[in-house]
Amino acid sequence: MDDVLYTAAEESEVREYLIFTVDSIDFGIDIGLVQEIIKIQPITSIPNALDFCVGILNLRGTIIPVLDMRIKLGFDAVEYDERACIVVIMLESELIGVIVDMVQDVIRIPENELIDSPPVLSNGRQSYTAKIACTDDKIRQIIDVNTVFCVNGI
Amino acid sequence: MNIDESMLDVYIYETQQLLEALENTLFEGESEKALGSDHINEIFRIMHTIKGASSMMEFEQLAKLAHALEDMFSHIREKGVPDGDWQGIFDVTFSAVSFFNGELAKLQDKSSADGDATDILNMVKAQLERLKKGSPAAVSGESESSAQENMEKLSDGAYMSVLLPGAEEPYYKLKLFFEEGCQMESIRALGVMESIKKACSRIAYIPENLDSDSASAEIVKNGFCVYLQTCENPDVIREIIETTLFLKTYSILPIEGDDEEIPASIRRANNQGDEARRGGNSESGAADNISNEFIAKQNFISVNVNKLDHLLNVVGEIVTAQSMVINNANFGDLDRSGFDAAAQQLHSLINELQDIVMSIRMMPMSTLFQKMRRLVREMAKKLGKNIHLEISGEETEVDKNVIDYLSDPLLHIIRNSVDHGIEDETVRAAAGKPARGKISLEAHTTGSDVIVTISDDGRGLQKEAILKKAQEKGLLTKPVEEMTDKEIFSLIFLPGFSTSSEVTEYSGRGVGMDVVRKNINQIGGSISLDSVEGKGTTHTIRIPLTLTIVDGMRFSVGKTSFIVPTVSVLSAVKPDPKDIITDPEGNEMIMLQGECYSLVRLKDFFNIEEGVTDINEGMCMHISSEDRDFCIFFDYLDGEYQVVVKPLPSYLQQCTSSLSGIGGCAILGDGSINLILDVNGL
Amino acid sequence: MAKIMIVDDAAFMRITIKNMLKKSSHEVVGEAETGKVAVERYKLLNPDIVTMDITMPEMDGITALKEIIKMDPSAKVIMVSAMGQEAMVREAVINGAKGFIVKPFKEEGIISAIDKLA
């Protein structure tokens, strides 16, 4: 179905991104890192957890940590509604679950339509956004999972 | 090339086994600076088998190399090594083994064996040329000539020389410890000998002299070690051993008959069998013998580890399902005696099943230790150091997973010891140390843990250097003068720390001990380090023996459910506020049966929001940890469960301020997750 | 549950062992104060396990052990020895004693020894 897009951008590599929303802002993540998307389910809280860590859940026998993307990205916590879901991401060799407000779509973005985002934001904080994509008149921030969730990102 | 995957597995497994045997033979030969005729034959046979199998699998390079080695050893078999320079032979053969192992590792990783053997092939050919140049009739060394005579005698009766596969009885190594303080250990050992000798055809033991005054002390320290050869099932030996009074632990393991640790009196090298076997002079004859021998030796099948993992998981689920069924059975007024009897039987069957599954997964450390021996040899040679690796406790069995996780840390630590720990000979001489450096690698079990220690007698760690480096990297969290030695040494385990000032082939810079610790933590283990400058360094790794299925008591604090292993629980009581004492600092204590214990409120320890604070409403449990007895206070006790322990995802370490007190988690039959309390962390 | 015979020339030791075994599931079916009596009573009582002192008048424990093993090669005899008797214990072990216990011993020691053979 995306053949047209593909030929149009044949000079540049096309990647697929999962687009999700947090606090009405669109974010994208490389689909290659996404293992699956599950609905919100009972999560066991962990003592002494940092604020963005919701707890752990049982994904068919595998225990995975669950993080709240809102808090991780610096937004205020809200009550999850029925559109909220958990995106299971492969981080290095481990799975983690990330709660997002809602998942929208998977779209293809050619590499050459991505713009590098400035590494440091005006408020001096390091940006989680690796690239910015402008397609279909929409701006989407492609987040770099490794920056958001790695040790140094905390 | 289209290879059937299961055949590939068999090929890899078999070839690895053969290479391991080959390596043992080479190590033995190297220490004696020559190979006896039986060893030459063995190597020839091994190469022959590898050549055949590799060509079947169309691994051309491997087949070629095996062929070249086969030629070389065939020549050595006929003509010996005229100039007596065995070292060249050993070196080239060791290199070939490394090449084979490398290619097999690639195959195991599902990539193709694409290594180029040309260089090493040329080395083998050069050796062969050298051998051919030497005088053809020369006979090297006395042992060699007598062996040759032996062979000639035997080849006269070539037709009767094919040994039946079953005629070679397997060897076992038995090691046992008596209970502490049982006294007269040497005579107890003698009693063991008396009782098992009926079942064995040949037997030898260490300490050799049980009548000597020091024998008892030696047995207390190192255990009593028996090497035996028997056609009986090892279970027969086990049965006999188990009736020994005051026996603490024992292990019995199959061992290769030509393993160098077997006392020479019963080692296979003395056995005529090997020479007899080479009687078949034609190549095909030799090949037949190999396959026969292989079948006779391998009373094992290889199983894909994934299947075992799956099996373990299923058994875990069964355990959970079983306790659910039993805990939820509601009979009202009906008679439940039939159900209870059946449940009891089911329970014991499942326990047995569990034990079997666990035992299948248990593997001795020997393969892992062998790998280290190889590493030390290669590195010492390259770095021009003189190092002896002393190994003990390689029969210690641990879960397959543990072996996998332990491999990299051990490699890393031993590399460090060889590269940075052990000094050059001149430096050692100047320091008044023996020229030969020593690294010892030891494993033993203590109840629920396996302890692996790696120590060297090298230069030790320099505290000053560590502190300086830590300071540079901003890793210090408290004033230097307040730090204990242990705390200083543990700085090494922090990410981004590495004391190596130069980068060598073996110890790269940057990837450091933090990775080692991470690996060990992943299987619930811990590592600590001790060092004396100028004297050496000791690493101690502690790993749970099998932490997979435990009996536990479930309780809750607020909404959080915990499971504490039943072995740590001494009693559970409803506390009386009268028994609670608060000291001036606000620490609470509780009186139990006239004794005073500190009271840990888990709600506070874990910072859990909800939960009982009134002593009257909660429960207490009397807990015994490694170093102290104490009490914990929580909301309510839920009952006993059997659970499968899973490690916490290691990523959680980045999401919490502290995970101490939590040893893992368990999924119950209803899918809920419970945290496993680590009583040593409270 | 096993039937036990206690052989010792000292009444104190016989009573001590008997008291210790009261807490176990085993039953003391007989006692003997010399090796000679022990051999005769063994035939009569046919105990499962014998605890045998080494130094006794009339017939010592080693000789009694040999006699008993001669009659019943599967006899289970535990020698009760003391430090300094190594040579005799050694002889007993070679001659078929199933094990030995060294004085002074604790209740757990002797019960676990008997449990193991029972």
C-alpha cells in the first residue's frame, strides 16, 4: 500500500515508526524496537521505585518493568483511560513496558525527511528527541529510546 | 549447502567432545614433554574422526586441517619425533584446536564456518616437513622405544586386537566429606574403601596413605577422593556410600580414563587396551574402532537446552497449579480424605519430577574450568609469563544457566590476573617470589550457595591508584579517610572504572569489572574482592546453587505481596504490644521467648504507603538470616506456597533507589506477581 | 524403627545410650555387658543394629564383631570407640563394622548414625 511512498523516496532509506501520543503531543519510535502493544493490566508496584517506574508486570511468564512515559518525559501524571496502553520495547537485550496515552498508527518516514533536533533544549536539559519528522503537515518527535531509558538519561 | 540442523548439532557436540579429549592429552603430553604411543594413536583417531565428519558436513577447511594433522600424527606414529622437539608439535596442534573451536563456535551461533585455515595448514605442513627431514630410523627417548616394542608385539596378533566396546569399564571420581568433628576421618575413609571395593574393579584414592598421621587432617580439609573403575551403575556405588555414617556431602562423576588427575596406578595409559586397539593397521580398521569406542563411552544424549528450559518452566507451572488446586479445593461437609491422599501423592510425585529436572540441568564446572586452563596457557605463552593454574572443585555441579552466566566473568577475571596480576619473572624474582606465578581457581558448595574463588599471587591491587582513578572519574561518594579496604576495592566494580593503563590484546580498556558484576548479579549472585599489595588478589563469587523453586510463606504489606523462603522462617507470632521495646534512638525490639530481637517494619523498610502500623493489627515473623536473627512486622500472613523464582529484570536497578531486601519475584497461579524477600538484605 | 542391642561393660554407657535413643523412633531390645554375652544374645534377639564397645572383659568388641559377622554377614554393627583406639577401630572397620562413633558423642550423633543404617 505504501509502494508510492517507497518509490518516491527511493534515494533514501525508509523506516517505519510507531506513532503514539503523550499529553496531546505526537511521538514516534522505531518500529523495529517495538515488541508488542498490550492494554493496561494489573501492575505490581516495587518498593523504593523512582517516580516514573510504575512496577512490574507478568508478560506471559516474563517479568518486565513498566515505566510511565508521561513522567519520564516530564509531564504530569494522569489517570490512565481505556485508550492508554503499554508499548513493549526491546531495550538492548531486555524488554520494558512503557505506558503511553494512546497509540495512533504505524507510518513510514523516509530518512531524508527527518531533521536532527538540537541536542540540548533551551532550558538546558538534554533532549530525548533525536529527530523531528514533518509529514502530512504534522510534526512528530522521534524519540531515541536509548537516550530516554538508558542509565545516563536518568 | 543444505544441512540438517539436528545433524549439525550432533556434529558440533561430538567434535567438541573429541577436541576436549585431545586437549587433555596435549596438556598431559606437554607436561611430560613428549607423547606416548597410546596418546599419539588417540590423537590420530580423533583427527581421523573429525576429518570424516567435517567432510560429511562439507566443512572443507576443517576437513583439510584435520587431514593434515592426521598425516602429521601418522608420521609421528611411524617414525617418532627424530629431533625430540615436541614443543613445536604441541604448539601447532594447540593452535589447530583453537581454530577448530573457533569455527565450531561460529557454527553454534548459526553463522558459517568461514575461517581460513591456510596459515595454520602451512604450519602443520612445515612441521611435517621438519619431521621428514629428520633421520627416518631415529627413535626418540627410552619410553618411546619401549612403547614401540610393545606395539610391534601386539601387531603380530592383529586380528585379535579389536577390543569389544564394553570391555573398557568407565572411570568415576568420587569425592566425599565427613561431618565436622566426627573424628578419625582416615579410618572412616578406610571404611568407605572397604565397602565400595567389592563393586569396583580398580580403585585408587587420595590421600594415598590413610595410615599416616596427617591423613585425617587432609581429609577434613580437602575431602576424601576416590578414583575407581567399575562396570556397575554408579547408583550402586551411591547406595553404598549413602550408608556411611557421619557423611556430610559426596559427589560421584564420570571421568575420562586417561585424565591426568587419576593416579597413575590405575590410569588408562597403563592399560594395554589402547595399544591393542591400534593393532588394526589399515585406516578403515582404525576408523571402525573409533566409532565403537565412541558409542561405548557416550552413554549420554545431548538435549537442546531450550527444551530443558521449557521443561523447567512447565514444571514450575505445574507446581504453581498444584498448590492452587490444593489450596482452593472446597468440599463443604463432604469427606475429603480421598482427595487429601491423592493430593499428597501428587505432591510427592511433583517433587520428584522437580528434582529430576533440576538434576538434568546440573553440570559440573569442569568444562568451564578447562576453558580457563586453555586461556591461561595461551595468554601466558603470548605474554612470556610463567604461570601455573591450579584447579580444584571442578566436580562441583551447578545449574546450566549458572555456567553460562559465569563463563564471561571468569574469563575476564582470569585475563586480568594473567595480564595485570602476575608479574614478569624478573619482577617476581626481585620481590622474592617464586618465578612461576600461581593462579588458583576453586569451586565448592555451602548449603545453598556455590562459591567460586579465583586468587593469584601477583602484585595485588594498589589502593592509592584505585582511589586516584576513582577521584579523577568522580566516583567517590564519601571522604577517602572514611573508606574501608573493602569499600575501596569495590570501587573497581563501578561502571566506567578500569585500572589498566595499557591496552593489550587480552584485557581491553573500558569494559571492566562492572560488566562482571552485572553478569553475576543477573543470576542472583554476588562478587567481592580482596587484595594485599604485593601478595595477590582474591575474587570471591557467590552464586545460589539452584534458586529456581522454593517453598515460601506469603504475606502482605499494604497492597504488596511478599514471599519469604520457608527455610529462613523460625516462627510466626501475633505480637503483643507489651513485648515491644523502643530504645532511645527509636529502634524497635521485640521480646520472644525471653530473647530480644530487633524488629523491622517492612512498611517502613520498603517505604510502602498503605499498611498496618498498629502492632495489635499486624503479624510478626521470626527470621534467621546469614548473620543474625531478627523479626519482621507486616500486615497479614497468607499461607504456604511453592513458587518458581524468577530474577527481577535487571533494568529495575535503574528505576529504583534500592532493591535491597528483594531477591527476585514469583508468579503465582492466578498470574499475580509476588516479591521474594531477601532476608540477608534487610 | 529398628531394634537395637547395646553392648558395653559399663552400665553408665548402656543407660546413657538407652536414654539417648528414647527420643528416637528406635527400640532397644537388649543389652550385653561382655562380647561373649553379646554374641549369644545376638542369635536370640536378632537385632537390626548393634552398638559395640571395644574394650570389654571376657571377649573384646572386635572379636565379638568378627563372631557376629561370621554368623550374619549383613549384621549392622556400630563401634563405640574413644580417641586413642584408632588401631582397633581400623581393625573393626576392615572386619565389617558399618561405622563407628567416637566418645564423647551427642544424642544427635548416635541417633543420626542409627537412622542412617536403619
